[in-house]
Amino acid sequence: MNAYGQTWNGSSTKDGWLVGAGLEYGFKSHWTINLEYEFIGLASWNSATVPAVALNRDVQLVKAGINYKFESGISDAAAATSRGYSRDPSEDEDLAKKSQNPIADLVSVPFQSNTNFNAGPFNRTQEVLNIQPVVPLHISADWNLIARTIVPVISQPNPILDSNTNGIGDITEELFFSPLHSGALIWGVGPVFTIPSATDPILGTGRVLLGPTAVFLTTPGHWVMGVLLNNQWSVGGNPLLPSVNTFLAQPFINYNMAHGWYLTSSPLVTANWLAAPGQQWVVPVGGGFGRIFKIGDQPVSANIAAYYNVVHPTGSPNWQLRAELTFLFPEK
């Protein structure tokens, strides 16, 4: 290490111990999820400062994963009863409607690119790539639990310098409890929480957020229409950073046409309740189009849309280009 013209060299080896536990659950013929916890106990370290400071080097790890098995793990007879995806045109529309339903019984992995233009004092471009796998779990004969994880990869304009900071932002988890037989109105409710996982302070809030979330939709004819709502408050994290109280509403409307094509609009309306009056809301309008198709044997949905922010805080982007590619995994 080199600092203030002085150089220090050295190394040491310390022993420690590790304990952990984990669970893995198979929720479909080819899919499992897993959760692991590990505690690593390492010897404490005294700093070279004067006076010396004892530093704790214990590490706690929580790992979550989703796994796809090429062998189903179930009998041929059981697998035969779950087959259902075909290239029939009606199946294409059915798959499209499921992909547009946030709480459908369908495993999907969307990659959503949000390019926001004219951000900050230098009118730079902000890029947010949301990786958001959706995993439905059958928790009983009458209820599903749909887990939606949102991992943002961000290129954020610096508010002071004419440059961008790149990295991972705060990760959000949405959990929806939804009845299997809900009638014409499909709905799900549950908690949403965000952890301060940003790799740079400019990419996140530094706070733990928690709140309720809900989604309501209906699918008459060729339409899929509904709204997703949530509000989060800061409940932990760095207490020296500003508190958070944010609202999100995402109305969505889709019209499905022949050969897998569809029209779509799903603007993200947000509000920062703690901002100054006149600086709280972002209200976009717009839409686009997309299509369900196959890459080899893999069903995918792709769409592109543009939105103009008719209301937005000073210095925030005034319009957005959104492109999304979603890998779909219907039961075969």
C-alpha cells in the first residue's frame, strides 16, 4: 500500500470457521429456486493506526438463485399431462396474453432497456437495463405466489461533472399472492422491498425500502388491461442519508393481433412525496408495438415503445425509449 509517500508491505494468514444452510424447491418440472445463508467467522484485525482500532471481519452471505434443469426430474407420465405449448395461432395469442400479465403462471426473464434522454445539467443520456425474472410458485391448490426480482444495471449522469457512473443499482423484490381462480378480475397483492445494493452511492438511495404492492387486470377478447401499484418507505439503511417515500403506478394496455403481433402501452408514473411542490411527479404518455416469436425452440416476446414525460422534475429526462426482450418458458 502506498499513501502520502510511504509504502507498507505485508501479508498474514488467519484461520476461521464457516456455517451455513440452504433450501432448494422445485416449482415446475424443469425449474428450482434456492436460498442459502452462510456465516464466515474470521479473526478480528487491529488497524495500524494510533491508537489501534479493532476491526471485525466476520462476513454474512445470503444467496438466492433460480435453476433450469435440462432433465425434467419427473416421470414421463407426469410430464405428458403438463404439455400444452404448440405453434397453433391461438396458442401464440394465449402466450402473448400470459407474457403481458404480471402475475401469470409463466416463468419469464425480461431484459428491459430504458434509455432516458436529456438528463441532468449537461442533457446527458441515462441508461437503465432492468433484468427482472418472474417466478410463479404454487403454494396451495388455490393460491400462487409470484416473485418478481428487479436488478437494475445503470449508467447514471453525474449531477456535477460531465460524465457517467456505471454499475448496479438497488435491487427490488415484489411478491404477489394471487388466487388461482379469481374470475374476470385477476388480482394479486403482497409486499415489495428494496435493498441498498448499489455499487456506487450515486446509483441508489442507500436505504432499505418496504411497502405494499398490488396488481389488478382483466383480459377480455384480444385485450390485456390493468394497473400495477406500490408505495415504499425507508425503514433502514444509512440513517444519515435522506428518507424515502416513493409511489409507482404502471397502467398497462395491450391489444393482441394475428401472427403474434401486439400493440402496447405501459408508462411508469412515479411520485417522490418528499420532493418540493412541483417537483414530485413523473407522468409519461406513449406506447409501441411488439411480437411473440421463436428463436430456435425458445419462445420470446420483443417490443419497443417511446414515452414523453408531460410532467417531470427540473433536470430529469423528458422522454424515454424502451426496448424489451423477454424469454418465455411455458410448460411443455
